[in-house]
Amino acid sequence: MARYAGLVFPLVVGFDLDLTLIDSRPGIAATYRALSTQTGVYIDADAAVTRLGPPLEEELSRWFPPEEVPAAAALFRNLYPVTAITGSPALPGVGDAPAHVRRRGGGVVVITGKYAPNAHLHLDHIGFRADSVAGWCWAETKTAAMLELGVGVYVGDHPADMAAARAAETVGGQRVYAVGVTTGDHSAEDLLAAGAHTVLENLTGLPDWLDANLGDPISVG
């Protein structure tokens, strides 16, 4: 436990993956196109990547009948390592983010809606070392992962990320500071309306936010 500028909580910073750490839109679009080719089902890949955040099955249900969605999702995830990883670059500030957390003795976790093995491939590709990765997390399951991993700050690009962070206090009595980034498809106004405590342009602003709001930790207990 540590004390930060009058706030007491374990410093574990959680990050979303898609459009927070990486611009996965080109890679995901390529995977949708490959899926379309293999199944013969039309998918508007450019439109699909404007709706990132919710589980893959939600998007696939727009293009496939319900009984075909599980097989389409499995094929998508099998295609993904070949079609998506190298085409999904790190976003600004990502490379330095873990070091700024760890110099305070903090932990770094990734909580994402993505299939965990594919999330690990992305993190390895951009050289982002996380202490733990939780996949297939969305809405209440993302909140549950924050509570399980002891997250005190959560950074994401989607209004649902902000809502999930704010829900942690109601569900588990644990305050999670919701930090939005506008590297995705949602504005600062969208993120603030969903409960963000603050909004940054991208992760280059995270070190200054940590300095201003947390300062240097003082060991307690």
C-alpha cells in the first residue's frame, strides 16, 4: 500500500489495448477482409473498425446468422496472428508508459476485450511488458478484472472503459481513477460524460498526470 498526494491505494495501472496502446484498426480490417474471403460473406471492414470495443461476436452478428457466429469468431481469431499483428502500431507515448508507472513501484496490467493469446502477440510486437493480461473483458467483466487485479488507475479510449472503471467503487468498494485517451473514435466529451476523471490526448500525457495527481509514493504500513 502506498500514499499518493493524500490518496491511498495500491498503484496498479491498467490499460485497455485496442486504440489505447495500439492502433489495431488496419490489422483488424485486414482480418475481416480475410474472413470475408474465406467464408464468402460480405463484411464492411472499414465500417467494422469504427465500432471497436465490444466483443467480436457483437460485430460478427451484423454479418452472419446467429448459428454461424461462433465458427466465424473462431476463424477470425485463427486468422488474426497472421493478418493483424504487424499492421497494428503502438500509439504515441506507449513505449514509456510502463517505466513511469514502475518507477513508483507500481504494477502494469492490460485488461482488454481481445482474445488473450492475440493480446499477448500485440504486446510482444510493440515491446510492452505487462505484469498481467486479462482478455475477453467487457463491461462488468472488465470491472471484475480491475477488482481482481487491484487496479487503481485505468486508461482506455472507450466510454465503456470509463463506465467500467467507475463501476468498481459501486460493485467492489474500490475507487478506480478513469483516465480517458482520445486515440480512438470517441471525443473527450464522450469520455467525460461516461465518467472519466480526466482525458488525455494520448499516453504522452500520462507521466505528467501521474506526477500532478500522485506525486512520489510514500510507503505506508
